Amino acid sequence: MSETAAEEVAVEATALGKKYPDRKLRTMGFRRGSSPGRRFRKGGKGGKGEERHSGVPGAAGPVGEAWALRDCDVRIPAGRICALVGPNGAGKSTLLAHAAGLLPPTSGDIRVLGTAPGEARERIAYVAQDKPLYPQLTVEATLRLGAELNPERWDAEAAWRVVDGGELQPGAVVRQLSGGQRTRIALALALGKRPSLLLLDEPMADLDPLARHELMGLLLAEAADTGTTVVMSSHILGELATACDHLVLLDRGRVRLAGEVDEIVAGHALVTGRGPLTELGSHTVIESQVTGRGVSALLRTERPVTGDWEVSEPSLEEVLLGHLRSSRAEAARSTAAAVSTTASPPASTPTATSTSTTASTTNSTSTGREALS
């Protein structure tokens, strides 16, 4: 039995939080739009104490700090192929770096393979977005270094299978390789370690479609053969639907949705009809929009939808985009409410509260594909 088979949970985070100071972001080399978080916009009219946007919507703080993760609860069962998805700045890279033991949390706790990340480092392989390699080494020397650093676990055959698939010459120097070829080398090092937990941060982003398909197949085959738990962040939703069996959706530093992929899709429904949304009161409306045929909505269901509604099963992409659009609408409403409260004196009469079970309702005709870009 593999080491991960004896573990019930591969990654478990409880109220995990990470706050980056602005100077730390500069030291780590993050640029605006990169993860984790986004670098602060300098200048402007604000002085000391001014709040600036951190790249994590809704997580602005005093000058010089930003929450990349806030009260983040994650539980990934062992043996799964888990997709970690979300928009830029959602906290995906930060979460993976915590699981790899490279970052200490500001608050909360994270455990991997039943222990602290640092204590499980020998059983963890991590491939970062920039895939750092020694540029002066050859392909062969790089794999030899991997063997020397992991003498008890190294599987040379597994590593060379990844390299040979790209028709790379053993004597090729790393600095002369393309981005996609360097990705192969980084994945070869990770798989050659025979890890119990494999953490991949946008691993296939710089590969062409054919190479991406081939490497994904090899990765899944290796994981199935060894029982390795794989957690990978990605924006390629179409491939995730067929490659992954578990999913975690992050937005604004928190988990928005998590679970088995099949159960997530089966727990949602797309409905179209002319009836009012109040007829769907027993279901949670994630988002809705007015169409030429009346009203269409994405629901989170626990029982069959009844009434005069056309019901269909959504795709995984439709579910994820619906939740992200809903999250953004909630953030916009919260911001507007906060601005209104600050600008206006308290109302003399109490505000009525809704008893609806609806999570959020938006009126949007956008496809929303930019939500994960």
C-alpha cells in the first residue's frame, strides 16, 4: 500500500490566512496581476493609512498589507486528482505554497499527509508557475541532481519517460530550452521523486494543446499507478472536467465551492421558464438572467425541480462561472452598501430583511468567461 493510501486526508486547512506586506510582495517579485495577491498601485492622493486594492477583491487593508487568504477552509481527500480553480488573485498559488511548506500562515493551520508541511517535505513535490531550474545544467545533469537530492525515492524511469516524450537531448542546456520543454523537465523532476502529494501551479500553461494532452495523460497514469494525490491549479476548465475527480473553487481568498466533481455538477441545475423566481424558493438560486424565453437560472438543488420549468444539467464550466459571477455580484453589493453607510447617516427606520433562501440573483447576459482569466 502506498503512503497516501494510509492517509484519509492529503491537505487540510482550517481558517487559513495569509497577509502579505507590500515590501514582501516586491521582494518576492510579484507584479500586478500575478499571484499570490497583486502588487499595490503606488502614488495617488492617499497618504498614510489609505486603503488600496490588494488584488484580492474585498480584502483591501491598510497601506502595505493584503490578505491573499482569509479564513480559508480546505479538505482534500487522499488519492484524488484535485483541480484548484479561481480568478487571478484568488489565492491559489498562496495555498499551494503553504501546502508545500514554503510559506508560514499568518493565521489558522494547514496539515498535509497528516502532519505539518515541513515534516512531510520528503513526500511532497511542488512545481511552481515559473518552474525554477538551474539554467547552466544539461537535461541529464538536472535529472542526476534530482536523483542525488532524493536518493531514497528517486525513480529514474518515471523521470526519463516525461523527458523522452518531448524528444529532448540529454546534453541540451536548460537555458536554451523553450518554456514548454522546461515544463517537461520540471514535471520529470516532480514525478521522479515518486511523491505522495504532487502540487502543480499552472503546470500546463505554456504547452501546446497536443503536448498538454500527452503530459496530462502521463500525469494521470503515473498518479493512478502510485496512488499519488495531485492538486493542480489551472484555468483550462474543459480539461479539468475530464482529468480531475475533486475540485476546489477559490475566490477572494476563500473557498467558494468544493467537493467531488460529479457531485458538484449533479447538485446543480439549469432552469428556464416564465414563472417568477419565487417558485424556486426551495432551491438556492446562484444566478439568474432574463432571456427571450423568460427567465433562466442556475440552481443549487437538493431535490428535483418541480413546476413549469425546463430543467437541464449544467456543465462544470457553467457551474464554476455561475458561482464566480455570483461572488462578484455579492462583492459589488457589499462595497456599494459600505460606501452608502459611510456617506449617509443611519436610517431612522429598520431595513426589512429577506427570508428567501436565494444566495444571489444577478441579471447578466455576459458569458462570464473572463471570470477565470
